[in-house]
Amino acid sequence: MRVLARNAESLFWLARYLERAASLARVIEMQSSFGSHAQSDGWAWLLTLHNDEARFLETMEPTAGNIVAFYVTNKENPGSVRASIHWARENARALRPFIPTEMWTQLNAFYDQVEHIGDDHVQPSRLSRTCAAIRAGCLAQIGTAEGTLYRDEGYQFFRLGLLVERADQTSRLLDVKFAQGAGAQRSSDPAQEFVFWSTILRTAAAYQVFHRLEPASAGPDRVARFLVLNQSHPRSIAYCVRGIAAALHVLRGPFQLAAANPCLEACEVLTEGLAEAERDRDLLGRLHNFNDWVQRALMRLTTDIGVAFFRQKPAQSAQTQTQGTQTQSQSQS
């Protein structure tokens, strides 16, 4: 492999952190715009989304303000926007001789902006605008990478990280907001139903295109199938899996990296599972189990990528995923 393993790993995680921060900012922006600002039960699902209930409740009361601060400005929370942008910058710093100057300059400036977000920026009156600015900054960085990164192996690892994280975030959104939570206890009020499904679609950046393709109904089955199976929406699970397979095929083919074979096998499992889901007439009823399977399959794929390309041992790769690659980032800096 002409790109060093440590550079490939940094590109993979740089993309994941940027996508993670963008997804989280979008979730909070939509909740702020269409949910309740003051009621804690309207925000508690964010803790479930990221499996943070136990850790959060050890030190904080589950108020709306505390939850928002935990996920936007809290430096001690490795899953917060601030922490994600910090680790994105650390990975970019390790790549400083490798990536275009435009990428580094933009990310460095964006990092400074995020570091200056204070308590006043996450007050209810400003929260939506703050998260919109964070999301726009992440997307600008991803766009800069798309427009400037040289199309060698490194670009494919950036794409892999981006698409793995995006598929995981869509699966988690569907599982928590839809299958486990409000999707199982929906209101009979048509207005509340409309707001609920609209919020899910907006959070996945799919509101306009869904209503263009599905003008008659925004029912639960149609929404779930769209976000899982649509081949053309860039945040659907099926689109991401297809993109992951394409990147791996490029690594194995033109770049002759035979180590991609086990990763392609893991990706094929995902492809077959999606084909089965498309044939399943009761996908909605089994959505929680399906999303749980998707998340485990993506973890397995990430482990295989780490072992095949980043010279990790399987146990080390699993630990890297759990700890958010902080150790990996520190070792490169």
C-alpha cells in the first residue's frame, strides 16, 4: 500500500468524526426546531441514541439544558460535537504533510469556531442557529475534502470512514426515534403524526426528496423503507453500503490491495441482509432487530478494515471503536 497505514487510518477517522459531528448537530437542530425546548423527556432520547444514559446520570440531572450542553460543548464527553471536532483536527494534524492546504486551513478555522461556542450559544433562542452553523462547517470540510483530496488509496479510506459513520447514524436514528421510542407509541392526532415523521425525515436530510417521491403518504412503513433501502438517497443505509463496497472494490482492483477481500466479504453480508429486508413485508415490525444487526455488522466491518489496512489486532480494533480512537489520535500527534 503506497499510502502509509497510519495515514489511511487517520483519513478514515477524520471522515468519521466530521460526519459524526454533522449528524449530531443536525439531530439537535431538528429537536430544537420541532421538539420541546424545556421538557427533559423530549431530549432524553439523545442519551439512548448514543448509549450514554448510565454515564450521564452518574453526574448530571437529565434536564434539557444539561443534555444539550453534554452533546455540544462538554469537553469531557467523547461523543460531543466539541470532542468530535477536536479529534477530527488531531487526525488532520497527523496528516498535515499529506492533505491539501485547503483542508487543513478550513478545519483549523472551524475548530477555533467550535472551541469558542459558549453556554450562551446553546440557549434555546440560539441553539438551532448554533447547530446549523456546526452542521454547515462539517459539510464544508467534507466538501473541501471531496474537491481537493488526490484520488489515491487515501481518498478511498476517507470515503469508507464517511459512509460507515453515516450508515451507523441513520440506523441509530431509526432504531431509537422510530422502533424503540416514539414509533411504538405514536399519537392518533394527525398533526402530531405529521410533525413526528417530518422530524425524522428532516433529521436524515430526506424531507423534500421523500415528499417528492412519496407525495401520498408519510406513513411509518414508507419512511422506514426509504431510509433503509433507497439506493439514491445519500444517507440511506443501502446507499452507504453500496458506496462502501465500491470503495473496497477500488482498493482491491486498481490499487491491488488483496487485504480488501475479508472486508468485502463483511460488506457482502450487509448487502445480503438489505436484500432480505427489501423482501420482508413486515420490516417495520422487525425494525429494532434489523437495526441492531446493522450496527453489529458495521462494527464487524470496521474491525476488518482496521485489521486489514491499519495493522491492528482484532482486539485493538474493537477497543478503538469503543473509545472513539482517542488513543489512535494521540499516538499520531
